[in-house]
Amino acid sequence: MAASATIAGLMIACGARTELLVPDPPPADSGPDVIKKKDAGKDVIEDVTPQIDATKLDANKNDCPDADGTLVYAVTETNELLSFYPPDASFKVIGILSCPAMPNSNPFSMAVDRKGTAYVLYSSGQIFKVSTANASCQATSYMANQSGFFTFGMGFATIGAGPAEQLFIANDFGALGTVDTTTFKVNKIGDINPTISGTELTGTGDGRLFGFYKGEVPTESAIAELDKKTANVLGSDPLPTINQGNGWAFAFWGGVFYLFTTPNPSGQSTFKYDPMSKQVTLVAKYTSSIVGAGVSTCAPQ
């Protein structure tokens, strides 16, 4: 769910970010189908990944409150914890975070579990548990830089139809992993294939995981569904008109995606993307860069 980021950003998932080098993509036979074309006498790999499959799947909501009453939560680079209500695209300030983070660090990404507890990653590599009711902050035992994950995008997705869920993370070098929210140990699943970067994550109550990431052109982006077991890209939709900018985040609510971006210094923009119609709509703006977002897997499908 995380994140403006500055994919996490995520919007990785979110937080102020600079361009990082990414490794070469894995071999073509380990991920989605690819074809070859000839260019100047050389074989060039061309991705033919299918579009996102937006078919609604069954989800276990027996332990959930009224799904329509759930909120998306967001965190800004200036430590504001916000709620966002998708039906009217309104923001409300819950409070200001005062987590005991290292000096000169700021929120980078965020995810929210099924019970409404937020996990906020700072640019220092620290993770804090935050109340979405009053913005109070609690330190965790998470140790930074495990298995190559220092800063990353974050999002919860259910195991199957739920209600059990996992916290997934994706770093700027294109690796996917999980964090155990009891032991705070990282498990690397693998390198995302094909390689994507600047990835923020959001999950669903029907077990799916999606990434909002930078496109090949810096001012463009895309959304991909990720295989939670192999880290392979299952499908992707390009977003040529969406620039993540210096801060971005990502959330799924009511069958559509909400993209929190900061494409220029003048302000933040929030877009709605419908994976069925493939339409992008500007729905809101905010005064600060949103670098993390999260939503309960109890949210409407």
C-alpha cells in the first residue's frame, strides 16, 4: 500500500528518491513470454507481457468491518499522517508523526495491515508501528538493510482469499521480499522479472499484489501484477501520462488504483486508474509530497 515516494516510492515505495542503477534483467526464459526482433542485425528482446487481469476474485471478509467505511492512509515527507476517503477523494490530517527516527531522516513508505495498524519506513531504514487513529508511534525490532533491502516500497496482501496476510516489500534494485511483522525478519523472494524500479506496492483481499513503478521514460510509469511466489510480472498496464516525480505512493480501493504522485515542486497530484476501462482521472491534490500509502485488505474489491 505504499506510498508518495520521493515507489517507493511505491509510491522505493515512497520517500525522496534519487535514480539508482538497476541490474540487467534476468534471462528471458525465467519470466513472461518475450519475442525477438531484428534491429541493425542484432536480436533485441521485446516484452509482450499481457495487460493486468482485473477480474474480481473471491475474498474472505468475515472478520472485516463495513468495507465501504475503510480508508486509505497516507504519510507525507513532512511527517503528516493523513486519511483519504476514495468516494469523495478527500484528505484529512490525523496527526503529525513524532517517531524516534535518526536525525535528518523522513518517512519513505508505508503499509497498513488488516486491523488498521500502519508500518512506516523511514529513509534511515527504520520501521515504526503507527496508530491510524491518532498518529502515535512505536519502535519495532526491525534491523535495517537485511538481504539488500534498505529502503523499499511496502504493501500487505492476503494469503489466498484471506484473512491471513503478509507484508511485501520491493527495493529500488528490483527485488521482492516479505517482512515478518512478528520477528521483523526479511525473506527475499527473488528479483522481479522483467526488472522494474521505483516500485511501490499495494495488495488486495483476494490475494493479489501490484506494483506501481517507473517506466522506461522517466516521466512515465506503469502498474504490474506480481507473482508473490516467484516475483515474476504476470501482467502490466503502461501509464504514459503519469509521472511519479520525486514522491509517490499507491493504494487499491473499490476495484481501482489510487496513484499519489509529486511530478513537480509545485505540488502533489492524486490520480485514479481503472484497470477495466484503462482510464486515468485526476481526483485530488495535496499541499505536501505524499511518500507512502496503505489500505487494509478489508477494503472493497
